[in-house]
Amino acid sequence: MQTEISRLASQLDQCCGVNDVRFSRSLLRKVYALIASGHDLSPLTGRLVKLLSSQDILSKKVACLYVSRCRQSEEVGLLAVNCLLKDTADPNPIYRGLALNTLFSIPAVMEQAVPRLVVGLEDASAYVRRAAVSCTLSLNQCHANIIDELDLADKLYAMIRDQDPIVVVQCLHALDEILRAEGGIAINKKISAYLLKQLPLFSNWDAIAVFGYLKKYQPKTEEEALMFVNALDPYLTSNSIAVQLSAFELFVHATHSLSHLQIEGITQVWSKLSTSLGFCEHEMTWTVLEWVEKYAQVYPSIFRPHSAKFFAWFSDPPALKVKKMKILKCLVHESNLLEICNELLGFCNDRNDDVRRCALQLVASLANKHNDARKVLITELLPLLNVANEALVTDVLGALCSLNFDKSEDSNKVLDSIVKRKWTCASAEFKCNLIDVVSTHGLRFEPSVYILEDYIENIKDEEASVKQHLLTATLRLFFARPCQVQDLLGIVFDALCQDDNPFLQSQSRCYYELMLHSPDVLKDIITS
């Protein structure tokens, strides 16, 4: 590396006296690559700083980059300051802006450059004004007192009316940072009215930033709110989803007391989003779905006619599938109940655990509210108990356990399917779910006792969670059919009152004492 540095040093000396543009560009490209990769070029400091006086823009930019990278070196700052200060008065606005940016990247020379910053804020070139505004942030980080002494915050407020839209946005950013201790930039009626009027001049991303700052002002009257509505109307149907959603957030903020306008706004935004939902990238689709989920819960009638747009694609990531299924649950109506149920049931045997569990939970929730959904659910889920996938069977049992059966034939149908099969699944989660199904739906079902018997025989070898579920389930069955379950309950109490787990031991002994002295209290606890 030392050899390379020495070669570059001699070439830089040669470059200063040669007018070969191709040679100079090749050399500067090498220097730039070394600077960007973080190599120590301190032996070349003098030669690189000397390039600041060059009239070649590329040479000057490379030199400024090096000086900026050496911002912590006072020596480099002192070597460069005079040339940079001179460039702030150069007729070329690119040189003036470049010099300002470089000067305010070096803490050691910032104070010397403050007068040039003040002049730069009033420069005729928009490029220089942009550089000067961004430099106020650097000055605020190192010398916040100077901002106050020179009233630069007031100057930036005045520059919000600048003719260049980029300068306006930079002023908003700078003021929000400088005044952070006071809650950020203060937006009043005049500023908000001016920014709304200037919205067509901003690029999409600048407009999004302006929308964020306009939310700092709350319209006081309906007339002011309508001023916001009229200004935002074109942006609610923008081709940019980011602009649409940002504009709508401001729309909601401005019309918080005018609910009828909010419904119109949601309808307007959705009319555009609905056409692009199936064609945008996954990340953007997620953003749209987040927005839909928020308002589908409050205004489902707006989205219900387009419920098919929330049917998941096979290629969708698991998170998107889950999000779409949750939205579908909000849109359920008698007119689309079976259609949505069938869509959810299609994911009940999905390979992804999160997707499968979400589908099962949602379809079980629908089944508890709609009889038609319950019939479909039982018909579709019971065959899944016969598959070889233990995780799937476990989740299906969990869904069946959460059902509220109004008719005994429904619960008997489920329990018949469970009793007929010889279970070999070994996971604690599966056993807990199976025991829960029995204790929830099998209180009056004769064979349900036999399922518990199989696990109670080996209760000492089971995990703590299974033991706890067995204790609760056996007590529930005992209060429903005491004669049949009495012996089983004795085995459970005998095993768990001597268990190594202190929590299980104390819980079992507590239940045992309540059984002896206050059985009615225990019944209320268990069946509540």
C-alpha cells in the first residue's frame, strides 16, 4: 500500500502540471476509490488539499470529499479553510455550494464560515440556498448558540416562502430539527395556507414531507377544513400509493369532526387503491392492507363489495396471507359468508404454522357466530383429524375446542371422530388441546372418560402442562358425572399432590382441600 501511495503522490504532482484530461480523470478515479474504501491517505493530504484551487470540478469534488472525510483533523481543516472561504464567493454557484457543504462538515472551521452561511441563505442560486439551509443543521449540532444569536430560525421561517420548492422542504426539516426542544416547527394558519397553495410545485416525496408537517396544524373552522379537503383532493387519487396514503392521513386529521367527509375520503382513496392492489410489490401490498384493515373494522360496507380482492394468492408470503384473512373476517356478511369461509378453509392445512393457525382461529370464530359456517367447518375439519401431520391435527383440535356448540349432535359428532381414532401424537401441545376438547364438549358424552383414562394411567410421566390440563378436565367431568369419574380423580389427586413441580403440588392440594370442605366453591372455580 505504501508503494501505491508513493506512486499516487508522484502522479498527483505530475497532474498539477499536465493538461491531459484523460490522465487526470484516471488518477482522480483511483484517489476517489481509495477515499471511499477508507484507506489512510494522510501522506497525500497536502497534494489533495492543493486540488481545491483547481478549476476542474471533478478535482475540486474529490478534494472536498477527502477534506470532509478528515473532518476530525484540525490540521486538514486549517489547510483547506482559506481556499474554501474563497470559493464561497466564486461566480460559479456549484463551487459556492460545494464550498459551503465542505466548510460545515469540519467542526474546527465552522465559526469562521458563519458569515458566508448567512450570505448563502440569500444567494441568487437555489442550489446555494439549498446547501446553506442544510448547513444550518450542521451548525446547530456543533454551535447551537450561534443559531440563536443570529436569529437563523426566524430567517428559515421567512425562507418557507422561497421560490424553490426544495429549499422550502429543507427549511421545514431544518426548523423541525433546530426547534426539537420546543416540539419542532410551529405551523400556523398562514404557513399552512401557503403550503397548501404550493403543493402542486412539490415532487411526490417532498409533498409527503409537507403533509407530515401540515398535520401539526389543526383547522379551527369548517371553512379551514374544507380548504384542506380541496387542496388534497387530487392527491387522494394519485398514482403514487405513498402520496395517497400520506395525503389521506392529513385529510383525516383535518376533517376529524366531519365524519361524512371521512367516509367520502375513504371511498375515494379505495377506488384507486383497489385497482392497484393486485399489481404492486409485496411490501406496498402490505402497506395498503394495513390501511384497509384499520378502516375495514369501522366502515366494512365500503370494502365488502371488493372482498374477493383480499383472497390470498399461493405466491403471497405468509404475513400477507394472514393479513388478508384478518381483513376478510371484518367483511363477513350473509351475502359472502360461505365464500369467505371456503377461502379460509383453504388455508387450514397450509404448511406454514402461522397461516394455518390464523385460518383455523378465524373460521372457528365465524362458526361461533353463524350456524351455516359451523356446519361447513365441522364437515371440512373432521377429516383433517385423520392426517399424519401432528402439528396440523394439534391445531385442528385447538380450533374445535374453541367452538360453542348449541346442539348436542354437533358436539357428539366431533367427539365421535375423536374417540374412534387411536391417538399416537406425543407433543404436549397436542395432548393439551385434545384434553381441552374433551373437557369442553364431552361433559355429557359417555366415551369422553376413556380418552382421559389413557393419559391418566401415565400421568406421572407427562409434562407439567399436560398434568395441569388433566387436573382441570378431570374435575370438570367429575362435577358433570361424579360416579364415573370419582376413581380417576382420586388417581390424579394422588399423583399431583406428590408431584415434583411445586406449583402443581400446591394447586392440587388446594383443590383437594376445597373438594373436602367447599365443593361448591371448587365447582364455581372449575366451571367458570
